[in-house]
Amino acid sequence: MTLYDQWKRISYDQQGQPIKRIWDEYLAQEKKVYKKILSQKIQLLEGSVEELAGQLGLSHIHTAAFLDGIQEAVDNPPAVDEVEADTVVKIEIEFKRLYKQMVEYKAKELYNLAEWNDILTSEEQKELYMEQKQSKTVKNAEKIGRNDPCNCGSGKKYKKCCGAA
């Protein structure tokens, strides 16, 4: 059983619901990891899962969970469902992309960390926040009314031109 399979087994109940106690413990550790990464401006995590666990202060299973959480913010993420203690991974972190991922997942406790202020200005944080929020906003095109001029440029009413049945 892989580390990630073990993580899923201990963190979710029989009905697939997250086990609050396990997740609360993990999320507190994850927050410490991100504080460390941001305060030390670590942009490269490289080594075996066992080595990364030691560097980050996590168990092997929590390291697999961390790798799963960060994978959408990095290029060439490891296949977390195949990760074992001796699996070597190389993660290059783009801070702006990571910030936007945290916003997307509504991880307020992570994208509001004070350590971001040493990496991104408050204006950059606001801009990235808005970019991410707007990227998920669907804007419907304005409908053409029957009596509006046709959008093809003919000068006719829509109902007498492209809207004719």
C-alpha cells in the first residue's frame, strides 16, 4: 500500500467523509510547512520522500498528503498515488502560482500568512487574488432582443435577419 493510499485510509471514514481530528492535525502541520517554505523562500524541494519528511518535519504519510496538495501549483508533480518513502521527487515552487492555488481552494489560513508579505507586495497579493477569483467567474453574453439591430452588421432588425425562423 502506497503512502498516499495509507493517507486516504486514515483520513477518511467508510463513507468517504474526512475525519476531522486527522485533518485538523494535518492542516496545522501543513501551515507550519508553508510558513517555513515562505519565510525561507524555498523554491526547490528535492530528495526522497523520507528526506523531504525530515526537512519539513512531517511523517511520511503527511508528506504524501502535502505532495498531493501542492501538485497543482507545480510543473511535473510526482504521481502521488505511487509515492513511497524512497521515491525521489523534485518540486519547483512558483510562489505566484502557489498563492493563486491557495485562493482557489479557499485556504484563507494559508494565503493570509504574514510570510507572503516578504515575497509578494500587498498589491501583488490583491491582483493575484482577483485574477484567480475572476478566472472562475462565468460571464454570460448579452442577449440580442428581437427588435435590436442584428449583430451581423446588416442594419436589419434581428428578427428579420439572423433571427428569422
